[in-house]
Amino acid sequence: MGRRELMLLLAGAMTASPPIRAQQNAMLVIGFLSGSSPGTFAPLVAAVRQGLSETGYVEGQNVAIEYRWAEGHYDRLPALAADLIARNVDLIVATGGAASARAAKTATPTIPIVFTTGSDPVASGLVDSLARPGGNITGVSILNVHLIPKRIELISELVPEARIIAVLVNPNNAGTEPMIRDALETARAKEMQLPILKASMQSEIDTAFTSLDQLHAGALVVTPDPFFGTRHDQLFGAGITPCNSHDLCVA
């Protein structure tokens, strides 16, 4: 999602929030809840700060941002969301997967929530409809979950000799099952083997890469997931390269 879209949503949510702090001349407080890590989301955080400044809000002057990072551990999100509520934030920005938005929505029915997600927000149960989200939540979906078939098609063109393309998924991600279903359908159409590898912790990523050798996979598709984003060095430090080698191609 672009910075402009996010800031438009933030501006609308701040306008809709109760003007309690403004009446008290206190600083506006935004809760930033993410299923990912600070390093992975640094560009988005920088864009949020810049966008806020362009609308007259400068962090440390008239707005404070409380950051909460789950570091890819979805089970931490409910407690992190509850902590933001306890700190009386005026608005919650939920990023790094639908799980962050879901945790925020469960935690409060009143505080405005702006989310970003890669899955269908209606199918995920975040909003009632795209036209009328309903409740206290709104946001933007980049729908990258639905781009998995296209990634498989592209990687098969980049490595046409690869008849086995593995897909790495996080089973704890609510969008995993639709991704697997779409990926297998694409693989059947292309008459290729598509083993599904699952990892939700660091050791399981190592196990998945061991399986790649045993499967003689020619390529690997890493599905979009905050957990994998926090393990970038581990993923690309395992001897694979991003589609510039004939050994193993990863996308």
C-alpha cells in the first residue's frame, strides 16, 4: 500500500475519533501494532512519520506513537493490542498481516483502527464489505495473497527446467489455506509438482530447506508472511539466491 492511501485513512480515522485529548490540550497518541519486526517495516514506519508531518502531526511534538511488534509470533498480538488499549491510544494502525487487525478489532469496539493486509478483508472477517467496512475499522488490502498463482507462473518461466517448485507457508497465517488452494490449482494446470513446506518457527525453516534437497526442488516460492519477513537473513543465508542462479530460484 502506498503512503498516500495510508495517510488518507489515518487522517479520516483521526477526524472521526473523539476529541477528548484535543480538549485537554494533550498529545494525540497512535498505537502501531505489527505482526512483523521494526527492521522489516522500517520503510513503512518512515512513510507514516513523513505522512503525518505533511498533515501537521510531528512525532514528539503533537503526536506520540506507541510501537508494538510481535516479531512474527501471532500469539503475542492479543496481549500487545490489549496493552495499547490500556495506554489509552486514540487510534490503532494495524500492519503486518490480518492477524494484527483482527487482534486490534477484538481488543476494542470503539477506538478507530486502520489496517493494511495482503488478504481479502471481507473473507478474513475484518470488515462487513469493501464499500461499507462497518464498525470502528477500515483499511487497505494489497491482495498479495492472491498473487501466489502469478508468482508460480513467473518462477516457472524463469526456471523452465524446474518441474518441482516448492512453496513455503506459515500454517499459523489465516490466509495460508487459500494460498495453498490457489497454488495447487496453478500447479495442476502446468502439470508440475508443488510440495507444500510449512514453517512457523526458526527451526522449521531449517527443516524446510533440508526437505528442498530431498525433494530435488528447482525453485521455492516464499509466501508473504510477517514471520518470514523477520527471518529474511535466515532465508537468504541458506545458499539460495533470488532468481539469478540455475541452482535454486526463490521468489
